[in-house]
Amino acid sequence: MNDGSTNGQIARPMLFLPLAIRGLTLKNRLVVPPMVHYRCDPGNTCGTFHTVHLGRYALGGFGLVFVEATGVEEVGLINEHDLGIWNDAQMESFKPLIAFMKRQGAAIGIQLAHGGRKASSQTAMQGMGPLTEENLKSGAKVWQPVGPTAEPVAKGWLVPRQLTTAECKAMVGTWAAAARRAVGAGFDTIEIHAAHGYLLASFLSPVSNTRDDAYGGDRAGRMRLPLEIAEAVRREMPASMPLFLRLSAVDGTQEGWNMDDTIIFARELKARGVDVIDCSSGGISGAATAMQVPRSLGFQVPFAGRVRKEADIPTMAVGLILEAQQAETILQKGQADLIAIGRQSQFNPNIAHHWAHDLGINQRFEDWTPEYGWWLEKRIRTMEGFATPTGEVTRRA
Ligand SMILES: Cc1cc2nc3c(=O)[nH]c(=O)nc-3n(C[C@H](O)[C@H](O)[C@H](O)COP(=O)(O)O)c2cc1C
């Protein structure tokens, strides 16, 4: 058993202790959250870009890396260049990436997603809003999205087609089929995307779900589709495989989904075999980046803390977590079990290794892939007197 000590000297930081969830043991608590990059290969398949892009995070020391929001059906693609997992060719396309990640000792998950009313929208670089005339003129693909109602996200967005009750029932099967393929591809874990105003979030929120059938109405009705999907996805997964769900803990609007709703939802998810709640926020109306929840250092961490405590389920914290000690403190205080680092990992794909240094372990690059670690360790002696082991110059003359 790991007692958290290294050679009886410094206590190993919690960030770098392994974590077992069902049959999966992560080597540390650092996670790359799903991040879309609009770089699929033809047919919404996974190609070299994703192997290189996500492979950097495996080499960079992360315990778990998520593949970006991946469409469970074509109409649910947020953007035409997103990855999909609704056919066998797409399933097969993930296998080289998965094999690489596993060889590096990183676990790999996939976020299953359906864009709902926000399908067929702009890339982040175009503004993350509805497609404009200019986008269409330059060849952007447009199609009619689906949603809980025929109300658009906001003025100027595409008018969705309302899913019938029978189509909601069929949607459960669509997600189950995607989960079956994710298992078949060899992923270690699956995350259900129920955040940021996309399909499942739009069923949860009273702002967007004004249906009057079994999939709308009171909170139980609005939770019905996401809960049926969680149950169906769980059924497709081996008992040893963990299931994550990302939610928007709050819409950020007064009349919207709130923290009390989230606690009740999390308890229901736990009862259906969801293992980790990934706590994000916002996005119910307008672009996913719309400033509805004020953003500051670690602004979503309190959501993860409350869910963990009040729903008694492991959580993942995400959002402006920038420094090793900040992340370590979140774990020490029991606010989360896992730490996801989004943009700061784009800035520095080796950040997991760097944070180990910052927290006083891995000083001789022991945890780096040996083709890097061997050289970096040898360099320490060469640089003695003028630079630190990580290459910070201390004497220039
Ligand atoms: C380039 C980019 C793409 C993103 N794509 C997704 C996505 O596919 N699914 C999702 O749930 N969140 C997505 N997000 C949100 C991130 O997962 C994360 O929650 C957010 O960036 C906040 O964390 P950070 O401050 O560490 O970046 C994306 C963020 C970025 C920067």
C-alpha cells in the first residue's frame, strides 16, 4: 500500500498518488479534459492530428486524457469538423491513438456528445456562435439541429426541430450504440457530455426545456432523458470501466438549473452507476463562452466540493486551475478527487511533469519517458553551478 511517503522523507503529494475507480487505476490525479479542435479526418474519424495532439499529454505525464466531444450521431455534431462515433469506421479510427496512450501508461477516455440546439455552429475561432452568411459562403456545412423544443438557443441561432417523445426514446439507443463502440475501440472510460447547453443540458434546464410530455415539466421529467442515457451507457460498459458525466452545475441565470438541482441529479446518477461528476458550468444560452458565471481562479471548484460532499460521489474539478499548489490544495481540502487542466495544458503539455517538480518529487526525471528522462537526469551534473535541473539559469558569467 502506498502510504504517501517517499524514502520516509517527503510525503508524496496527493496529486501524484494513484487513484482506483472501479477496475481502472490512474497513475495520478491529473486529467486533460475534453477539448474540441476541429481537426477530424474524413468521415469524422480520428487521424494523425489527434494521435500527435493527445499523445503529447501522455508523454507529458497526465494520468488520464479525454478525447474531445465526439458526436453520437451526425445531426449532433457541434461542428462539421468534430469527431464522431456512430459507425464502425469511426470506432476503428481511434485504435492507434488508444494503443499509443496505453503504451505510455496514460489512461484514455472519450467524451460522448450531442450538440442539440447548438449543432451546426461555428468553431471557437469563428466565434462559437451561429454560422453566418460569410461562414456559409466560405463552405461551412449547415443542417437543422434537434432540441427539446423548436426554440433556438438565442436570436440568430438555427431553429431546431423538436424531438418527438418516440425520438427521445430512440435517442437513448443512439447513445448506447456510441458507448458500445467506445468500449469496442478500447477506451478506458467514457464521459457523458451533459453540460454547456448541448442536448442533455438543454433537457435539464427549465430555460430550454418547456416540453409537456414525460421528458419535460418538473425536474424529474427534465432529468429523465439524461438519466435514461446514463443507465443505457452504463449497461454497455464492463463493470470494471468507470463512467464520468460532465454537467453544468449552474446555468448562471436566475431562473435556470441551479446547485440544488445538481445535487439531486448527482445522487440519481450515482444510483445508476455513474462514478465521477465533472463539474463545469454555464452555456445554456448563447455561445458556450457566454459570461454567465463570473470567472476567477478555480471558480468552479466550489461546485465540485459541494457535489462531492452532498451527493457523496467522486468529482473532477476544472476551470482556471493554474498552479501545482492550487491543485494540491483542492485535493487536500476534499473538494475533488481529480483535477482537469484545459488551456494550461495547451500552453504546456508537459505540465503534469512540471507540477511534480514544483511539488518536490520526480527531481531526477524518474517519471518521464526514459528517452527524455535519461538525458535530462544526466544533464543535471553538467549544469551544476549555472542552472537548475529544470534549466533555469542561475549564473550567467
Ligand atoms: C479548445 C477548447 C475546447 C473545448 N472543448 C470542450 C469539449 O469538447 N467538451 C467539453 O465538455 N468542454 C470543452 N471545453 C472546456 C474545457 O474542457 C474546460 O472545461 C475549460 O477550458 C475550463 O478549463 P481551463 O480553465 O483549465 O481551460 C473546451 C475548452 C477549450 C479551451
